[in-house]
Amino acid sequence: MKVVGIVAEYNPFHSGHAYHLQEAKRRTGADFAVVVMSPDFVQRGEPAVSDKYARTKMALLNGADLVLELPVCYAAGSAEYFAQGAVSVLDGLGVVDVLSFGCEDTGYENSGRSTKWDTGAKAGRKDNFKENQKTDPEKTDSGLFWEIAGILNAEPETFRKSLRARLACGLSFPKAREAALLEYLESREDPFLSQILPEHFLEKPNNILAVEYCRAILRLQSSMEILPVARTGGGYHEEQMNGRFCSAAALRKAVLSGESSSIWQYIPENLYGIYEEVLAHPLTADDFRPVLMQQLLTAKSFDHIQDISADLSDRICNLRFRCIGKTYEELVEFLAAKQLTKARIRRALLHLILGIGADQTERFRQNGCVYYARMLGFRRDASPLLHEIKKNSSLPLLSKNADAAHHLDPIEREMLSRDFEASHLYRGIRTLKYGTPFRSEYEMSPVVI
């Protein structure tokens, strides 16, 4: 049995996601695809447009065989935390052979020099570059991701000094890290990588996640290989609908603005019925402003919250009363600064809404990272996959929410409680906004197709 793993948000699910699932299974020859999916809140620091069970059903109808939930403390975290949590789930299952991901740059195809990276590079051997004439246009070279991941994990002193210097000059972390990496690569005896590194490689969202997946695989000493799949169509932040595939950002904009007539060509036909429900009850970050306002007005400080440093805490405290009445996006713009990206502010505000503490998340990371694989849904014909997971997994496979806590230790129950509380808040806000029936996590069961 061969299994491919995918980390996703599907916010919302579209034809490009279906293409990736199909291509990942086809190119790897996988019998099954396991998806680790963000829950009701996503990495960009916002609520998902539709709830996790609707997105699970969409994935299962278009190539996924099993969908597992990424714990919310990682789902709303930085790229490093997000990747570490997701890869830990996949690795813990004991059955995933390949991790496939979409990315802006897939290798050296534009470098003018055909190159092949031996898979031994993952173990840290850096003498495996080999000249290789490419004959299959579908093949991508994963060496660039492994090499950069290895450098970032090792943090050579020259790289560290360069990074600190650029941060001190006021650059944001993504720009500072990109510049420090390029300087380090150029300083080596063989500067080949600096010559082929695509421009702004570590400033592109999916490339960043791809490298972080590789860093997590290396840290875990996992045997998983990787399969990069080039993104096609609209870019990650592109909000215009054009080409064969559009971005999730463009779909979100259309869904939230009520311009649904333009979305159907970018959605698999078998999801039209589910999308009618999505269009009827979408949620936005603005819907959670009352919760945020309560925190801003009552908390004495904020540096105990994940992604909120002492400096950012002071900034929020000083500006808190001027935040009242602003939209969520206006708040993000208002609190952002030269070294504080909008993405960082969004995650910080979401962690404040959800009450995710920095000490708690670090304690989770230091004690095994993830403690369970929580099922959101599966296909009935995936029973051989479930059998292999139960036989090989180092993580308990949780399928009954009402009984889940009985199988966990105190720290494990603490993580699960965070997941439940976040989903209850999401569902509660939706009920208040639309009058939809409220169902707790204890009443929910995995989606079965």
C-alpha cells in the first residue's frame, strides 16, 4: 500500500485543489490520500469561510480518502508551527510515504542547468548534486527545498549574524531571512544555489510552507519523501478570477461579496449543492470583533498570547481605545508596522480571540507536538487504510468526539479542549448571525462518503 499525505485548508475547496489531489495520487502511484486539514480557523489568522465538516465532505468527494484535523494551536500559527504540527500528524500515522504540496517554484527548471538531487540529501548529505538530462516534464527537483531546509535548521553562524543584522535594520522577518540566505549561499565555495535561487523564493507563501514541511521532516527524522506540484492559475493572493484555476483568495472574495455567479466554473460540479449552503452562511473575521473587543478592553497585557511579543503587547495596549469601531482589516492595517507584517498581526489577533497562550503552545511542542489524529471524515472504501493506520500509528485515531477525552492524558486533553472550544466559538457565532441550529463537537461524527 502506498499513501500520499497532503496538508490543506481548502478555504474554500476549488478545482485547483481537486487537481492537486488527483495529481498527487497519480504521480506517486498512491492507493490512498490522507489530508491534514485546518479546522474552523486558518493560518492566515481568520475564520474559514465554511466549517470544517463541509470542507471535509468537499475533499472526500474529490480524491481524499481520509481527512484529519490539524490542532487549532498549529492551524493558526506561523508557517513553522503550522508545518510542524501537520507533518507530525502525518508522520505519526506510520503509513504516509510521500508528502505532496503545491508551491510557486518546484525546482531548477528555470535555472539553465539541469540538476538532479539524490534523495540521500534528506539525511544531510550535500554531495549529491548530479547532472541529469530531464526527459519527463512532470518531474520536479526537490533538492532546493531540502537544501534550504537543512540550512535553516542548522543556522550556520554567518547566516545567523546576517539575519540579526537585517532585522536590526528594520526589515520584516521574511525579507531579512531571504536576504541572509542569499548572502550565505553566495559566500560558500560553490555558490551554485545562489545563482539558481528563484527571485523572492522565501517570500512566496507556498514556497515558505514547502521549506517548513521539509524542516519538520528533517527534525522528525521521518522517512517521508516529498512531491512538489507547481501551482497553476491565480497566485496565492490573486483576487481576480481568470485562467483554468483561480485562487482560494479570489473565491473567498466572491463568496463574501455575494458575487456567486462568477464562481461556478472554478468548482467541481459535484460540490454545487454544498456550495449553496456555504454561500448562505459564510463567516468573516468581522463577525468575531465583539469577542476581540472584549479582550482589548479588559486584558491588562497581551504578551502571554501566542505571536504577541512584549513590544506588540505594548503597542496594542497603547492603541486599544483607538481600535474600537474599526473593521477587522482596518485593525490589521492600524497595528501593522515595518517589522510587523499584516499576516503576523492577523495571527496575533486570532490567537487573542481564541485565547491561545504562548506558554501552552510551547509546552505542546516540547512534549511530542501532537497527541492524536482526529478524524473529520473518511471514505468507506478506505477501510484498508484505516486498518494499516491502527496497526502502525503512534497516535490514537479519534473518531468519537464524545469519548475522545477518555483516551488521553491531561496535557493531551488540554489540546483537545482547545480544539473543541475554537469550534464551539465558530459555530456559536454562526448561530448568532444566521439562526442556524447549534451542535456541539460532542454531537458531531466524522463525515462518511
